[in-house]
Amino acid sequence: HNAMKTFDGRTTLSRSAARSVYDGFATTDHAGGKDVESGYGGPAITALLAMANLFSAGRKTVRVLDYGCGQGKLAELVLDDYRAQLGSNKEDKRKPRKTTRRRIEWRGIDQSPKMVEAARNRLARFGGDADTRVSIDLLESGDPSEVIRTVKRHSVDRVVSTYCLDLLSESDMYKVLDLAQHVLDPEDGMILLAGITWGYTDSIRTFLMTALWELMYAVARRKVGGCRPQNLVPYLTERGWRILDVQRTMPVGFPWMVRSSPPDRRYNK
């Protein structure tokens, strides 16, 4: 894909500026590195994981690519829950002795060295058994298209990206979508995205929070991690994705969105 239709003329942080901001967030334990567990981000993540349906169609191994993995908290949430399920199955005497062996292979990618370091430390405990495999890679250039060189075509079941496209340039947003189309299984693959959107018409509270966020983005975007309210649907449809589901969650006055779409097969032939 070479053509790029523009839907948003706002200026974004450069890749190097974003790297600096998120290195700082990781070092200072800033809320910008805690989207998964925060009061404003958590409910959207819960909705996203429900959509993911990781072990659908009897899949024995699920392969996940987590773009913009940050400190690895989404992976930790998923893998902890998975291990808890394994533990309960083993303790349930009513279960048949022979059960289908399932496995999660999780690959995280981030351009912030400090975030990558934090993620590797956080997820180290998941790398030593037959049920999970975790790797966290640093994308030094910050260019999403470079990941294509390191991931085989159609080798991933789920691409997830949470609160990452919010801060990317439109060019890099398209590159993430093109990366997903390249790596996803054409039969059952799915991309799941979570991020912020506008809340002007939902309530007085969300109106005020949206107005404040947009003001902060305009005058001090580093303070909000370079993240801006977005509508991702036009970008997905422009690249030929079919939207399966859209959910909005509005905890603590913040509107959030979750997108779930499989790739259009015409791009995977």
C-alpha cells in the first residue's frame, strides 16, 4: 500500500520525541504506562479481551503480536488469567485426564528501550514452561514496516494494540494496519485496537474531559503521552478491513473505544 488518505491534520509527536516521553513514563512510573490497569483504560481492555476469543475454533496454540506493548501489562493480564485457568482445570477432579494442550505465544514490540526493559522484567516468569512463550523486541527505528521483515506472513492469530495508534502519525498508523494484514492468519486472524475517542455528546462529564484532553494535546501533548482522541474506522475501511465490533466504555469520564476486525481476504492472497 503506497497511497495514504488523510483523515486527521493534527501534528503528532515525532518517533524520537515519543520514545523520550515513554522512556520517561517507564522510569517515573507515570500513569501513561499503566493503561491496562488504570481506572480509565481497564474497562476498555476487558472489552477488548472478550472480543479476542483467543482459543476460538479449537485452536491449540494462539500466536499474539502486541504492537506498542509498553511495560507488558496486557500480556501479564492475559497470561496470569490463562495460568489460573490451567490451574483450576488441574484441580477439578471431574475433568477427564486427557485434555487438549493449549499454548500462548506472545510477542511484544515497542520503540521505548525503558518500556521494553520493564516488559522483559515483568514477563520473565512466563518464559519457562510448555504453556507460554514470551518475547519482547525493541523496534529501534520506530518504523512499523520494519517488523514485517521479522514476522512470517500469516503466522499470527491476533494483533493487539492498546493506546498506541493514538500517538502515531497517520503514516505509521497505516503501516501498523498493513503489518497486521501481512502477519495475520487469513482464515481466523483478527486485529484488536483500543484507544481514546471523543465524548462531547455522551455526558457533561465526558464533554469536559474531552475538551480538557484536546486542550492539553494542543498546548502540552507530551503531558498526555502524545495521545489524541481518534476515530479509527476510516483508516480500517480505507485499508479494506471489515469491522466486526465497536464498543465504547466511559469510565471516570473518559470515553474509550475498542475495535475488532478481521482482515479482508483480498489483501491476503
